[in-house]
Amino acid sequence: MTNSRNVAELEIEDIEGVGPTTARKMKEAGISSVMELATAVPEELSSDLGGSKETAATFIMAAQKLLRESGVLDNEFTTADIELEKRKSLLRCSTGAKALDELLLGGIETQAITEFYGEFGSGKSQICHTLCVTSQQPAEEGGLGAGVILIDTEGTFRPERVDQIARARGFDSDETLKGIAICKAYNSSHLELIVKSMGKYIEDFKAKMIIIDSIISLHRAEFAGRGTLADRQQRLNGIMHKLVRIAEIYNVAIVVTNQVQSTPDTFFGDPTKPAGGNVIGHASTYRIYLRKAGGDRIAKIIDSPYHPYEDVRITVNEKGIDDIAEDSPKKKSAKDKDSD
């Protein structure tokens, strides 16, 4: 979608209504490019500029208009046949397991947010480690052919695991590790600041995949009790909608992991629900539930605009997320009832 030459030629001062003083304030606030302004949040921008929310929204829409006129973004209105052709050319990244790729109809998509949620030990971080490896492979080999940005909020990232996965899959582990930009977020404000500046990091690290493991951990720990719920949800909402715009404008794949909570009033079915409520649920394009099944894992599509609501059985081994061997005695249909 993006054209780097056109983007590089665009300046904030080229945006209609933005003069030298406004441009200086934007740069002081960390917005140094038209792309970053196009993904800005009106409330935050108005605070940075000391103006109204309406004025900030006007600047953001003007930046998006300039990107459309420059051929970087598509027109606001297109016909469905053109949209279908555009979706056929979307980049997709392998998860490392063919069964899971088939469930996702090709893998993790760019221009979308894919959420994996599940209990502790369900395989969320293993998927993140595997994607750090697979996404760097060339497109013809199921990757995105670019760098990865991983934001670690729980201290679960282990470079040794990435090294093991890369070696097991026959890739250059040294080059793979060099292609991963790690940022440890220590509190919710730090995470919000990182996401706000994500455009700059995407360009600096030439990334095509952004992984946040996990999206709610810090907010859940800091905003305890019902009295802080509204504030927590509002701040999470800001993060998620910023990520939605980043995914589309920068043509990157965004993967987030989410924690779960138990609903004790559920008498039938699985009482495990994703944390974060509708704020995360509505913003995520695809939502996948992971759960343990003996020594394996089951991945189930919970929400998607077009994927079938099915599930598959996968495993975790030295290759990270992988298919179950054909001759494995554990192999059985994910639809089978089990007591795991």
C-alpha cells in the first residue's frame, strides 16, 4: 500500500492549514511525519497543540487526504470488486503451523489486529516467539520479509527461545535475532507512549509485524477496582484504535495477546472469557482462543468478519508452534470432546 518515495517527500508543512508554528508544536510532541499525524488521536493531538479537538481532527483528516492524493492511501470510497482485488494482494505471515495457517485462511494478515487469548501456559507467548522468526522470512516462504517489533509487558520474551526456534527451522539465528526490536514496557503510560510513537519505530526498524505481549497486563494491574474501570477502558480504547489506524496506514500485521477472566455465573459452556471487555473485542479484527489439550493446544476462531468458526489442534516443540506429527499417538480431531 505504501510508497516510501512519496512518503519521504511529504512534509508536515505540506498539509493544508498547518503553518510553521503548528508544525513546530507537532514535532515537539513527537509527530515528525505526515504518516504519524495521519494516525494521531484527536484528543491527544489537541492537548499537545493546546487547541480544540475539532481543530486537531481537521489536521488529522488533512494529513490523510494528502496521503490519498499522493497515492499512499486508497480513496475513501471504492467499489467492492476493487476491495476484493486489494485483499487478494494482502501480505500474510505463517504462524509456523500449517493447520493454524489454514484456519486463518493463509496466516496472520497485514492491515489487521489479530488477538490471541487464553489462560497461562496456553501458548500465547510461544506464538509470539514463533512469529518473530517466521515473519522475517521472504514472502515466498510464508513470511513478511521485514523486521519485527515486540513489546513485552510481562517479561516473557526469551531470546534463547527465538534462537532455538530459528535453528530448529533451519534459519540463521544470528540474523533472526538482529531483526527483532524489543521494548519492555514497565507501566501503562509507557505502553501508551510507545504506541503513540509507533510510526517512527516502524520506519526505524523497517518492521512489518508488531507484537504486544500482552495488551492488558499493565492496565489490569494498575487499574484495580470498579472505581477505575471507566478510566482503564478509555485508555485501552485509545491504544486499540491507534493500533487499528497504524495497521491500515503502515500496512503492517499487528498481533496482541490477551489475558482471560473467569465468569462464575456461567453454568453451561466455558466460563473463560477474554479480559478487556468490548473495547478490545471490537477493535480486534480476528480473535483466537487458545487452550491446553493435554500436551497440545487447541486454537479456535471466536470472532472474524469472514473466517469459519472452527478450531484446530497444534503443538509446541523446539520449532515453536508446529503441526502435530502424522504418526503421533496424541493426534485426534480438535472437534472431539476431551477432558483436558
